[in-house]
Amino acid sequence: MWLRSVFGVDKPVIAVVHLPPLPGSGLYKGVPMDEIVEYAVSEARKLVDAGIDGVIVENFGDMTYAPGRVGPELPACMAVVVREVRRLGVPTGVCLLTDPIAGLAVAKAAGAAFVRATVYTEAVMDVSGIITGCAHELLRFRKLLDATDIRILADVQVKHSRPLAAKPLELSAIDAAYFQADAIIVTGEHTGFETPLEAVQHVREALAHYRLRPHVPVFVGSGVTAETLEACLHVADGVIVGSFLKMDGVTTNPIDEKRLQQFMEAVRRARIEGAT
């Protein structure tokens, strides 16, 4: 697998830097970009100092999200933020909700290592409306930008959504792998909700039998806690953590350094005990 070449470990633990509302968002309150950058870098530095393997910068505060393409202001703002976070020396990714095409442009401009595509294949009914898959356009755009080194982490049947055409989760994962996703992300029902590990196991088994691409890594993408981390890493190839690290477990709050320390101690224990 490619994970070690990017993250330095076989089973990376990636944390999310949730941005406040950016210019152009309906919730934007006029905060200067310098302050937004300072906040993001401060949050990312806590993670880096604690020993996290990678970070994803996400425009979580931009609720409600446009169903599809965003305006030019959001990728411009995110590129500024991601560039500064990347200077901390940690593998950095981009999640621009709900526009992975713009997210890839941000990643290319800022030197990021990967993008998260929350809707990569299929069409889904999301809280913001109907969103259609972008795999064809994203792969072509990645080639156009000479950015094939930027990895695509693709959600399947992502949280807060339902596929318009019902199908087993395993088939959605195979479709994403067939369309050249570099990794698959499995989530729970909503942000912060636990990801069913039996679903992750079923996806891994299905991909292992898919002969065209049998070695696509699978991430647990929501609801990871210090208590569940080891079990997640036994089943998955990596995890993405966000809400657990925040004050009171609230996604929009700053990182709670006590929670972060507790979580990273769980990471170290899991690695000593061989879960990773």
C-alpha cells in the first residue's frame, strides 16, 4: 500500500482541522483571513506536536454547503489556509465540502498530499440536496494539473446522505475502487457517530476479492474515540478523527489538549500492542 510513503506509517491516524466560516459562506461573520489562518495553524500545531500522522483541513464551518460546485472565493481562501498548515511539516489533505474538484485545485496550489471526496461515485441525497459523483471529472482534472501524486480518499455512502439508488455498501466501495480511488472511507450516520466496524470489515473483504484492485486501503471516517481506536485499527487501514478531540466533543469547538493527549496515548498503546 501507498500509505507508508505518504504518512510514514502503515496505518495512519489523521485528524481534521475544522475551519470556521469562510468568506462567501452564509455564516461568515467578517473574521479577517489572517485570523482564520492563525486559528487553523494553531489547531494543526497542537496535532503535530502531539504526534499525529496527518491532517485534513475542512471547511466545516461553511454550513449550509452548496450541493455541487462552489464559488471561487472558497478555494482561494482554503488554499491560503492549507498552504500555511502544510508548512508545519505534516502530510496535509483537503476536504472542500461538497466540491472535490475545487478541493483538488486547493491541494495543487497549496502542496497538499491528498483530497477527501465525500461524494466520488453514485448520486446521493445529502442534507444540502442532490449531489452527483465526480470521479470522471476529478481524475481528468488531476491529470490536467499534473497532480497524480495527490491521492484521492473517497467516501462511500457518506454520513448525512443516502444513495439515490440503494445498493450494498460493499458494491459502492468496489465502484469507487474501480474508478481509481486511492483509499475508501466508511463512516457512521452523522459527524461524530460511530462507524460500524462490521461494515468496514465487509468492505475490506469485498475489496480483497476484487481482482482489478485488491489492495485499496479502507479508513474509518467518523466516531473514532480513544476507547474505540484500537478496535478500529485492527479492522481498518487507518482512521480519521475529529469530534472526539474537541472541547466537550463538539465539532466546532477548539481542540481540547487533554482529549488529544488521551487519544494519542491510545495510538501509542495500539502500536505497541500491534494493532497498527
